Amino acid sequence: MDGGAACSDPALLNAAALGRLMPLSVWVAPTGHIRAVGPTLAKLCTGQRLEERRFLEVFEIRKPQTAQSMEDVRRLVGRRLDLKLREAPRTGLRGLCVALADGQGFVVNLSFGISAAEAVSKHGLTNADFAPTDLTVELLYLTEVKAAVMEELAALNRRLQAAQRAAEEQALTDALTGLANRRALDLSLAAAIDRAGRGGAPFALVHLDLDHFKAVNDTLGHAAGDLVLGHVARVLRGVVRKHDFVARAGGDEFVLILAAPVESMLLERIAARMIAGIEEPVEFEGKPCRISCSVGGTISDLYDVPDADRMLSDADTALYVSKRQGRARSTIYAPGLSVPEDGAPATDSVRR
């Protein structure tokens, strides 16, 4: 039906048939009064009786131009309209006005346009509220399905990313102590050296080796040794700051990367706290496990260009100086430091 097509028999047009064909339509008499509205439009305006009210009292025509009279409406026949309900819910609508023959007035067929999804949700519309030939609901279903699929894909992606992070973390974690492992140490040390090489703040590299740990394993078994390693890990976590790094390098060896600020006196205080904490006995099956530790460290600003192998070697040298000096002590590397013969004093070192 369009502006040039007339109904030869007015009886063919009735409100029920019109409402079934176009559930969001308005039938307007030549006087401008509303004869009938489609069931979906009535649902939108629940509690309001639209019949017999004037069309322009119910609807505001906003585009392509405003309309103040039915003569203005007649001039808009066949053109796309933007309308809005003047009263709540003040829904915005799209429409097309078609003139009817034989003095039957006009039919304005309406739609929600791009606001269909919002309207369906807001007004609780279902498939029955749209014309059988209207694909709006089907498109909305497809949109919802697509949204659900996209959300599921996003959730799957989040799960995969979480699994990847967990796998990466597991690959960089010592299973027994929960500390970082040797691979993580290599990565963190390389990053610290890179920062220092680009003018960043200096850092300290500390090597710690347990004293008398083999005796615990030999006399009380590996379960006792595992218990002791867990104790050491807790002590080290409690001693370092949140931006420092602790790794179990293997066996009973641990390596720490201490971020700035670092200097010799600070390293001595941290080492003393580590030794004191680790020397606290751990009970295993009613028997005390007593160990201690020796510590060696070096600071990156001792080197023109910090190098991982060189720093690890120098920290090892300082560690073995501590061992030779009687264990349970710390040594900070200084240029020229060497491991003394048994009983001989260390040279060019700072000891505690």
C-alpha cells in the first residue's frame, strides 16, 4: 500500500487486520484523530488510550521537518519520518506516512530503527510484537548470539591467557620453595644489568649457601631437608624488600638481587638478618634441624660495564671467603679479593 494505491473497498481495511500486518502502526482519520493503533504501539503506551486523540498531540514529527497541522503531515506523505512520543516513554521512532483512498485518512507505519535492541529490552517485547515478515527479532537474536559467542571467546581468551601466565610462572618458579628458579634468575639479572647499563640505579647481587645442610639430609633424611629449605625461603622473603628478587639457584644455594638503594652497610645488615633467621632451629619429628649460611655479595657500580658472569663469579668469590673465614658470616666483594688458603686472612674484602 502506498500513496498512489487506494483501497477500492473501505471495508477491506480494519483495525485488527492492520494491527496484525503492521503492529507498530497508527491509523489517522482525515481530521487528524487516531482511529486505531497497532498492538505493539499500544504496549509501548500502556495505560494511555490513544484512540480519538489527535495524532500531533501524541507524536512529535522532528524530521524531515516539523509538522504543526495535518496539512503539514499530508505534505510528508511518502517521506521517511523521525518521530517521538510526546509523553512517556518518549520513545524515538522511524516512520512512513501513507495516504489512504476513499476518505480513510492516513496510515503511519513505525519502527524502532537502530534502537530496536534497546526497545525490546526496555518494553519486554517478543517475536509476537512484530509483524511476521519483520526480521527485527531474528536479527536481534543473531546479535545476542553473536554477543554471547564473542563473550565466550573473550572468556576463553582470558582463561588461555591466565593459563599461559600460570605456565610461565610455573616455569620460572622453584616447586619446592615457591621462590624463583635459575631460569628466572638469569632473566632478572639480565634485566637488572640492562637497566644499570643504561644509567639506572646500581643493584647488589648476593649469593647465599647453607652451612651444615648436608648433615641434616644425611641424619634426618630428605624430608627434613625439604622442611629446612622451606624455612630458608620464608626467612629470605621476610628479609628482602618487595622490589627485591630471591631465587633458589639449585640445591642449597640461593641468589638475591637487591634493588637500589644499596651500599655495603645495607648489605651487611641484610646479611646479618638472613644469617640470624636461618640459624633459628626447625623441628622435624621432634628433633631440631640446625643450619646456618654463608653470604657473599657484590654491587654493580664496582664495574664499568656490569656483566652477569663476572658479577656471579665475584659474588661466589666473596661467598667462599665467608666459608673460609668460618661460615655464618658475609663478605662483600672488592677489587683484588681472593679466596684465602685455610686459616689465612682474606685480602681486600669487607667482612662481617
